[in-house]
Amino acid sequence: MKELGKTSQKSVASDQVSMIEIDDGAAGQRIDNFLLRVCKGVPKSHIYRILRSGEVRVNKGRVDAQYRLELGDLVRVPPIRIAQGPEATAHAPVPAAHFNILFEDEHLLVIDKPAGVAVHGGSGVAFGVIEQMREARPQAKFLELVHRLDRETSGVLMLAKKRAALVGLHEQIRENRMDKRYYACVHGEWASDWGRRRAVKEPLHKYLTPDGERRVRVQPDGLPSHTVFNLVDRWPDFALLEAELKTGRTHQIRVHLAHLGLPIVGDAKYGDFGLNKALARSNAHPGLKRMFLHAYRLRLTHPATGETLQFEAPLPADCRRFVNQLSEQRNQQPQSETDTHGSTAV
């Protein structure tokens, strides 16, 4: 990031207009995320307000929050005052965090994201993985999310350390050349006439609830969406599935499974809320206090070397314990009542 004038690279919040020329370290980043990064201490609500009002300009023109910066763009940031007093203390600095690293080289960084951690700040979340990783690696010139995982989803998450790597990986995603696999435990009966594989191609539509929360539903005029579910194991009232993402829509796996009548265990948006509450009780057996959705495998082509890479994140302990508890219950039932289908170890 090359800055024009006296603005510090650490923060552009000041009483003067800041002009920032975008270099390779910021190219490819969304303008809202860029401003959140350089305007330290400024509330997110204010960042989006100055974007909507047109006070932020790129190459002298207005842009929306989703605009992706390009090499050589000239960004005008208006004077911004950081709030003093109680309002300022509400916006605590981002704590550095270190996550379990599955792979790293000069182009890529792949981590095992725990459940309950957002991948980025926004929508009521002060910060996420990307902000914490940047704080932990202040020397990094470029660090961007390649894809996203829902906050309550655990597993393989990939970040790019170079703009060229980000561009190449996004191309693989667009062309469906990246193989993403998830484990999901669902509540309900896997239909006997589905065999062991069920493809879902229901279109998905994003909308907002009356209180402003984002939701997705199956809708005929929605975006084309395709998920393939493979049966891994089953128990009375539950099943463990492998999900193959053929498209990457918001909440795709969760909504497609709910549409099949197989909501994911622990899903607070599309699941069985009564069941979730019962499973989350401290003495529940089987018991689970999170959503059972885990990105366990990612296969792709290295954007620089062309090598085929595969990353795997083991099933978290709480999910594995839940599966084991279901199997214990099944084994205790009379043989005539147990499911006769085979299972696959995970």
C-alpha cells in the first residue's frame, strides 16, 4: 500500500483526507475489508456509512462495499475521527490468535478452524480468523481468505499469502476444480430408496428476516445450487453424511439438508430447535453443544506449482464423541432393531 501525503500506514483515521494508492499487498481485497483494516478503531457502522454516502472514492468514482481493489487504484478516505470515551472502549483491539496449521508455504496457509470462530468480522462480530491472523503476522504483506466457512462450522480453511495465488484459487473455485468435502450428522431417516448417494439441485435464494438476519431458502428463481450427499453411517433417527459441494452458495449444505427433512444436528438456523436444546443439556447422552458440520477435506491444484494437494482436518473431539455415543446406543439394541446397513469409519 503506497500512501500519498502524511497518512500513516497503520491508521488513516485523521482530520485530513487520505489518498492511498493500492499495491500488490492490498489488490484483490474488498474495499470494506480494506477500510476496516486501515481505519483502526473506527466502528464498522461508520465504515459502511461513509461507503454508502460516497465519501470514499476509488479513482474519483463511487463504489459499493463489495468492490474489489485493483493494483494502482487510488482510494480517497475522508477525514475520520476515532470516538473518545465509552464508545471508543467498546471497540477493543483485535487479539492475535494462532490456529492449528495444516499446510504452509510462500503462497498458501491452510488452518483447521475451530467451531464458534467467525472467518471475518461483520454482522455483529467484532473480528474473525482473518483479522486475528493479520494481527499475529504483522510482517505479512498479503493475507486474504480464499473461501469461507460458517461461524459454527469447523475444519479446513485456506488463506492466500500472495495475490497471484488468490486469483488462481478463485479461478479453480469458479470452474468447480476444487473438491470440498464435509461431514454432517443429521436428524431423521435416510430414505431406503436413495441408496447411498443422493444429489440435490434445488436453487437457493438469500433474504433477510424482519430483524435483519441473513437466511437462505429453496426458491424456484434462486441461484443454481448442487450438493451430493453420501451416506457414511446411520443410527435410529440419525445419519452421518459426507457432503460434496458442487457449487458454493451461502448455507448451501444446511438448507439442502433441511429441505430433505434431514436438518443438521445443532443447526441454530435451519435445525430442529427442540432437539438441539435437548442434546445441549449437560447430562444428555448422546449430547452435543455445537452444529455438527465439519469441513474435513479439501483437494486442489497448487496455484504456483501445479501439484495436486489434499488437506484433511480430523473430526473434532466433541463430534467424534457424539458419533461414538450413537454407536454405543445402537450396539445395545436387540439385533432385530438395529440398522443392517454397513458403516464407514471416519
